Amino acid sequence: MISNFPTPKNYNLGGLLNFQFAPAEAFNVFSGVFNGRILFPLVLNAGFDWFKGYSTVYTLGFTETTKTSEHGKYYEQTVSGFIPGDRSDLIALMEEMDDRYFVLQVKDANGVSRLVGGFGCPMLFSSNYDSGLARSDGKGYQFQFFCQSTFRAPMYL
């Protein structure tokens, strides 16, 4: 039902604070969603845990763009950020994660969490390295998790 736009809060900070991720195969079942909220916490399969992500301050973001095709409406969802450095352990991690699918929990600057990449629409990881050209440039990996989902990312508990 269409209604008035809700009155915004006095604050509405942009950006993401942090994220967690788990391989898509860590989940067999996802809780139901009601009014854009997940009804119950997710349960990971035995042997899996959430991993903590990292991104340089003010580089972590989430976008959700509505698109339409001959098959109907869908949402392009992207979580992107920057992680500095080129250490051997970071290189190995980026290589291992590239072209794999994940489910993410992202927390915004207002403390609200969302689940992205669940419900049969896992997020594909990719990364690119850049050394920069000047000493003042940050060198490291620009990364992104990307998917096309049939629904908006729901709020998570």
C-alpha cells in the first residue's frame, strides 16, 4: 500500500562501519523475511564461521540499484572497499577469494545491519591491485562483492 514517505531521523550517517562474510556453502537455509527484516538469526553449517572483513576508513560502501529486464525487476547489489598493502598473506587471501561466492552482513554508520547475498543470490568476490603512482597514493586492493538479487537486502537482527 502506498503511503507518505516516512519522516527521516535527525541523523542519517552515510557509509559502512564494518562487514562480516562467510562462504555461500556455509548456509543451507535462510530465515524468512517480513517487512524487510529477517525473522530469525542465521545458522551456519558445522565447521563454518563468520570472517571479519576490513576496509580503510571511508572506503567501505554498499549500493543497491534497481534494474528492469524482460524478466522483471531486480537489484544490483555491491559491497566495495579498499584494503591497503601487498603482503604475501594478503595476496594469498585475495587469490583464494577471487571468483568465489559469499554471504555478507554489513553494518552501517547508524548501527543497522543488513544481510546481502543470501536467499539464493550469493555475492561474487573480485579484487584489483594498484600500486599507485605517487608516494602519497594508497597502494593495495580495491575489492568488491557483487550480485543480482530479486529482492532488496533485508535488515538483519
